[in-house]
Amino acid sequence: KTNVMWFRRDLRVFDNIALARAIENSNKILFVFHIDTYQLEKQPTVNQSSFFASVQQFKKHLKEQNIDLQIFYGELKDMFDYIKKQVPNWHDLYFNCDEHGYGSERDQDITKYCQENLHIRVHAAIDYNLHSAYEIKKPDGHYYQVFTPYFKRWMTLVKPKPIAIDLASISQEHLAFSTLEQDTMLSGLIYEQHSYAYDNQIGEGKARQVLSDFIENKLAQYDQNRDVPSLNATSHLSRYLRTGEISIRTVYEAVRQSPDSDGRATFIKELCWRDYYNMIYATHPQQNESAIRPEFRQVRWRDDKIEFDDWQTGHTGFPIVDAAMRQLNATGWMHNRLRMVVASFLTKDLLINWQWGEAYFKQKLVDYDPASNIGGWQWAASTGTDSVPYFRIFNPTLQSKKFDPDGLFIKKYVPELKDLPSTKIHEPSKLSLIEQRRYQVTIGHDYPKPIVDHKMARISAIAAYEQSKANS
Ligand code: FAD
């Protein structure tokens, strides 16, 4: 009998739960990936393109081991009908399921279809998180709404261990489906080629290398250095976790086995945020459409397209915000501290709807994950479950002085300011004309004046949030 293994955002062989179960059940496996037309963006995006670059890499990697990843395009149900016709002895379907959003609805729909129409047994595994969205509850049976108590409980639970998988035992089912056609179809979706993928740093092997380099060189100091963007002290594992090129169990276990340090403890806490936001998304399914906190659903956002464009392109006149946005535009990734800074700036200083920012990140991030992105945005916009209070507003200039004191990060992405000393780089609008000449930058020409006055914007934002509260 033949089993079908349906890959989605789990583009790896090692430590793949659904694949391990499929192999346990039969050594004859058909590997499939479906390109979901519903999910395809109308305009090419970095997010989508970099994901398909990883699919392409995965297909190549499997090919080296004599395994074909069959790629289908079109209606999902048609794919399963086709497989059933081609492979009459197919009885079991394996995949790692989604716990929220469109993915979860699709999984339920397909499960029903395969069971009822094709008489297939469906085996859906939880693979994407250390703990499932529905696993951790408060003693009163409700889901947690606050991170710290969730984290305390999370820490007490045993984590699943990685599973080794031996591909050598697999014998493949071949389909009469042109591989050339599949390759062309896939290449057509990789618009940006690999330029956003950290100089070709993609694939299962690379992901494991990134993990071991991080553990060896950065983990022990992670607690001290992780907030300083110029130090590049975080793991950069997010893009591999998003595509599934590495599993969360492999990451957790390797970190757990490394020597004890404050860096290790802090890093493990970050991994918990990923589970936490997965739980929040699954238990607040409406959070994609609106603020979780009802009292902030009436905030009167400013629909200022010009300022939104300045923010997107990194021309706000606040160097740390501009450097961060330019890092995103250039690399498809942004440092976590800066994601908080730019999200706060958009929602509080510009009073622009967090959903605009979320949508822009969705297009641009190579590590785009709906639960973490929406969770991060709702946190910054003070609309999430336990977000930053609406009256505690980041001052972008103070954030800049604190986390990029020498302006090294700013200089990397805002070359107009490269000659400024660290005492001047955080507020270039304060340069005198003589200084502008000395540092070869004309404010308002080479680099913009601030598009907003932070002090005034802060007062307006607090008023807008209080107005919403009063109206709710
Ligand atoms: P590290 O610091 O090395 O952390 C290790 C891993 O822990 C990360 O790869 C990630 O899986 C997890 N993690 C760390 N911080 C968080 C967090 N706050 N929330 C959830 N998981 C976390 N992360 C995404 O993976 N995809 C997103 O789309 C995303 N959007 C965000 C939007 C905003 C507005 C904010 C404030 C944060 C967002 N994050 C998102 C969380 C975080 O910024 C990234 O996970 C992190 O910067 C990725 O870099 P890294 O792998 O080097 O992180």
C-alpha cells in the first residue's frame, strides 16, 4: 500500500512528525506539495517568492536522494482525486496540520473530503509548535491571556524530542506527471530569485548549520546582546522555522543540551513566545480582522497614504525607524527590537492602523508567520491580550540612543548619515547649517526632516485611544 505525505510548511525530512508516521505505516510513499491558488498573492511578494525558493531547494534536496517531490497546482481536491486515480492502493494521507486561520479550515475540509469521497484515512500531526495551541490551559480551564503565567506553565511541561528519519528505507510511488512542467511552474513563482534569502542560505542543511553556529558563537551572550541590532546577535532561525526547514523540536533540544547560561534561558523564553502567539491566534480567530481588545476597536486611525509611504520606504526623518525599514526592504528580515520600534511608530506616532503595517510585513518578511506577526502588531498597537499599555509610547529617539548608541546600525542602512558622529546621528534635524556642511548632509534634501513631532503625536495617540475606550 502507498501512503501520501502532503508537505506544506514543513519542508524537511529530518524530524518531521507526519513523515515519520507515514514511514512507520508503509515504506511506499508519495511525496506531494500543492500550490494553493487561493493563497497566491496577486502581486509577487518577497514572502511568497522566498517560500517557493525553499520549496525548490527541498525538491532538489529530495532529488539528490532519488525522491521526487510531486508539485501540483490548481484545485486541491482535484489533486487528491488525481492521486486516487493514479494510485488505487492509496489508503492513508499524512500531513502536519495548521491550528488556525485559512490553513486550519482547509485541513478540516480536505479531511472530510478524503474520508467521505475517497475513503482515505487521514492522519494530521501537530508539528509546528512545541505545544499545541489547545494544550496549555489555566487551572480554571480557560486559555491564558497573559504571557508570564503561560510561560511558567509552559516551562513545567516536557517537550517532544526530535525524531530521526531514514529515507533509505523508502520506496517511491512514481506518477506519470511531467517534472519539467512542475519545475517551470515553480520557477515562475520565484520572482526575486534568492536575493532575499540571505545569499542562498536556504535548505534543511543550511538551517541546521545556522542553528549550530548560533549555539556555538552567540547563545551564551544572547541575553545581553539580542536587543542591539548592530551586533547581529540573534539566531536568524525564524525563516527556517517558518518554512519548516528546521523543526522547533530540533532547535529546542540542541539549545537545551548546550551549557546552562542566562543567554540560553532568555532564548528558550523567546521560543515560548512563538507557542504563545500560536495559542492566542487559535483561540482568538477574529484577531486577523480586528483588535482583540474591544475597547480599542473604535480608534480613529489616520488614513495617511503619504506618511505610510514614508514609513514603508524608510523616509520618516527618524534614523532608527528608517534604518529598520530599509533593512526589511533590503533583506526580508528585521531585528525584533526594531520591529517593535517601527510598529509603535506607525501606530502611535503616525496613528496609522496596525493592519496596514501587518499587511506590509506580510509582503516583505521571509519569516512571515501570521500568528507571530499579528501577535507582534497587536502587542505594539496595544490592542492585543497583554500588549504594551496604550499610554506607554516608545520614544523613537530614546530607543535609538539606547539600542544603537554609536549609530552603527543606522549608518549601515542610512548611508546619507554615515559621516555623523554618534552624538548627532539620532536627531539629524537638530544639526546646525555649519554642521550639515561639515557632515555633508542637507536635512530636508539628502535626508528628510521628521515627518511628525513625537511629543505632539504622543498626546494625540493617547487621546485617540481614550476616545475609543469612551465610545466602546
Ligand atoms: P531570535 O531572537 O533568535 O529568536 C528565536 C526564535 O524565537 C525566533 O526565530 C522566533 O521563532 C521566536 N521568537 C522570538 N521572538 C518572538 C516573538 N516576539 N514572537 C514570536 N516568536 C518569537 N516572528 C516571526 O517569526 N514571523 C513574523 O511574521 C513576525 N512578525 C513580527 C511583527 C512584529 C510587529 C513584532 C514586534 C515581532 C514579530 N516577530 C515575528 C517576532 C520576532 O521579531 C522574530 O521572531 C525575530 O525577530 C526573528 O529573528 P530571530 O530568528 O533571529 O530571533
